[in-house]
Amino acid sequence: MTHQRPLDGITVVSLEHAIAAPFCTRQLADLGARVIKIERPGAGDFARGYDERVRGLASHFVWTNRSKESLTLDLKQDEAGSILETLLADADVLVQNLAPGAAARMGLSFEALHERFPRLIVCDISGYGEGGPYEKKKAYDLLIQSEGGFLSVTGGPGDEQMAKAGCSIADISAGMYAYSAILSALLLRGTTGQGSRIDVSMLESLVEWMGYPMYYAFDGAPQPPRAGAAHSTIYPYGPFPTGDGGTVMLGLQNEREWAAFCDKVLLTPELATDERFSANFKRSANREVLRAIIVDRFAQLDTEAVIQRLEHAQIASARVNDMQGVWDHPQLKARDRWREVASPAGPLPALLPPARNTAFSPRMDGVPALGQHSQAILHQIGYSADAIDRLRTRGVI
């Protein structure tokens, strides 16, 4: 395994807050990029204040900001603009997810920067993208879940009460597409020698993920019904109670698995050819009758016995873990997926990036305190200690 990482030597300057842009740039840092995170003096990224669940630090911030350098700059002051200009002269990528239009007003659009910095890649992340009637609308994760149709297919069966995802899926999707688009832009620059502009819309990122329910409702057809934790169109696929008060998740994908489930799990092989359940669309249409049969069989067994039968029949299944169950998950421990990273609150556990590449080790540096690297960064670009003190006194940093 080499010590060289794919993005070693790449510098990213990021005007970021919340989740989408920080999640993007943290992944660039995982691959070795130097990420300089620009934050407001005094307050910083407002995600720092979302909660205090991680020994006084915010859970979202800890998750999305390891391996970065924090530089405080009040970009409303001219001197801060000069510092940013100096940083961009040596940067490869500028990422920003400020309020719509804010970066352009500060002269940080791709068009304004390209003549001076022709190799600079500029990635803009916003709720709705450039152009269109929603261009200037502010957007947060839950609002995009709503606009993107996600909330229309969540919640319990027969229940009009919608349910948001338990994590920031719209932010995550936008951050992932920004990350992959930046990697593509770096490859393109290697061919053309020129930077390019990337426009990432949170709405479009999430709508891409909504392809299945959208096509299911194609040409005005009814959309998938709300089904709680079960699948809305495949059955049985979802949670089932067991005799000891536990819950097992299971999923069937084809007729071979259905026959094995009836024979080796329910011990009722004749059920496989019952006309009510002989194809998936029939099982889904008659799910309440079938569910009652499954629940009755599982009530005679504890959770472990049900899982053993499912595994013997080669039926996909899972336990329903809470967060502590995930922290303690035996598979993650067996694969040695946890590392320790530094933080202002002391060492914290962090999951290694999911795509393991045997050629290199990902970067796993600390979560920065607000302005932790301001002095070092300014010194690197030629500011003396006295000059840095004066900037701090005037509130520039």
C-alpha cells in the first residue's frame, strides 16, 4: 500500500455551511485534497451550533468536517477578499453553497474568476440550480424532500401522515453529486488544461433518486402507496414481529426465494402454489392475508430462531438496529472500519470511507476548531505575526 493518495497536491477552497458542501469536501479530503474551509469569525459554519451531542460538539459538524483546515474570514471586508484572492491563485477547486446569488455578488462566479484563474474549477451547490423560477429560493433538506416528492411516498400504509428521512438525504445526494462532478472536472482539466463550472441542484440530485416511484407513476398512473418500513410493491419485504417481542426484516425478490421461504421458513411448502400468492403482484395485493400467516408462524419462534431459518433458506434478512447497535456492529468491527480522529473535544471514532481501495489509506485527520488554522494559513501566504494580529483586531479573521 502506497502513502500517495489520489488527490494529494490538490487544494480546495470552500465557502461552505450546513451539510451538502461540507460532505462533498470532506470526501475530497478523504482522498488527500487539502481543504481550506472558510468560516465567519466568531460564529463559523452554523452547523457547529446544531446540537452538542458529541461531547459538546455538533453531530453534523463532526461527521462532515474532519481533515479540513478552518480559516475565519469576514468576506464583507476588503482585506478578507484579498486573502481569498491569494488562496484562489493556488487553488484547484472552489466550492460554495452560500445563499443563492451571494457568491456572484462577491465576484466569485466562474465567469468572474475564469480569466484570472483559468485552471480553477468552480462548484456551486444550491437548492434549485441556476435559472428557472426557483433559482433564488432558499432551500433546506426537508424542503427539498418535499419538493422532490420524497414525502409523498413515506409514512405508514393508509396514513396521510408523511415522514421525513431520518438523515439529510437531499443534502447527502447533492454532496455526492458535487463530489463526483469535481473528480470528473479534475480529469477533464488534465485533458483540456482548463477549469470548468459545476452547477449542482439539490432538487435534481434528489429527483434522480426518485426514479423508481416516478416511473411507477408514469403517464398519470397511481404512485406507490405509503407502506411504512415495508416495500410498497414487493411482498413480503419488510418488518415482521417475532415471538420474543423482537422484529426481523426480510425481503424476497423472486419466485425461487418465495418457494424456499414457504418450505424452509414457514414449513408450509403448499403455500408457494396457493393461487392468492403465486406471483409477486398477487402477494402484494393480498399482503394483509399473507402477513397474518407469517406473523402467526413467527409468533412461535424467537428472533434468533427466525433468523436461523431465514439464513438456512438463503432468504435475505436483517436485525433492526438502533444507533448503538450500529456503533457495535460486528461486521464493521470485523472489517476494522473504525479509526480515531482528533477534535476539540478529544479523540472521536470515525468510520473509514465506504469504498475501500487497497492501493492507499484514506486521510483521517482531525475535526477543526473554529479558526484553528488561520494563523498557519496566513503565515504560509506571507503575513507576519504582527499583520495577523492586526487582522484579528479589526475582525477580518
